[in-house]
Amino acid sequence: MKTNTLLKIIICIVICLAVGFLASLATQTGVDNWYVTINKPSFTPPNAVFAPVWTVLYVLMGISSGIVWSRGLHHIWVKTALYHFVFQLLLNALWSLVFFNLEEPLWALFVIITLLILILLTIKWFKVVNNLAAYLLIPYAIWVAFALVLNFEIWRLNA
């Protein structure tokens, strides 16, 4: 692996982990207060599962986006793929704010539906640039699909 590619991967991992850390600040406030009081479905994972899973997913996202970035920003496909990636990353953080800080599961459901669509589009565009980069996002898409179902059930149980 070239030094330039490795540097871009490291930068992207740091950015993804930073976004995840900022989102976790919003999450922690809600988890400690509102979240403990609401009804949750039986398939809700223990709270201790979320941080390690998200850490792995953010690292995979960073590796994936770093691989795409290393293909060169002069390519329209790379730019398009990275625009999708940035937008989905922002929506990822927005979901935590809406769900945990605003305590709005219905609005969070709209955010996470949009997020999943953007993740799938990002995978599509990453595949145009690099297959491995696209495949590294599949666990993220699966986890967000699960989170979407969980979000829906929390909204349904507490509506």
C-alpha cells in the first residue's frame, strides 16, 4: 500500500471516529436520562454493545472512504462517491441528536430512513470507484437497517 493511500485512510478514520465521538456525546445524554424510561423491544441490544460496534463501523467507514479518496479527487466518480459519503456521515450524526437530544423517535425514523438510502447510494458509488471500499460499508448498512427497525419499534411502543 502506498504511503499516500495509507495517510488518506488514517485521515478518514480520524474524521469518522471524531464524528462518532461527537454523536456519542449527544447519545450519552439521552441514554442516561430519557432512553432508560422508554419502552424498548425485546431485541434491543444491551447498551454496552453499541460503542464497540460503532467504533468498528467508523473504522471500516474510514478505511473505505480513504480508499476512495486515494483514487484522486480529479475523478468525477470519486467526488460523487465522497459527496454521498459526507452527506450520510452528517445524517448519521444528526440521527443521534434527533433521537437522543430532542427525544423524537418519529423524526429520528425519518432521518434514519434517509440515512439508509444514502448509505446504499454511497455503496453504489463506492463500487464504481473500488469494490473493496463498497464491500467495507456493507456491515454499516446492515447495522443501520437494524437500527431503523429498532427505531421504528421504539416509536411504535411509545407513541
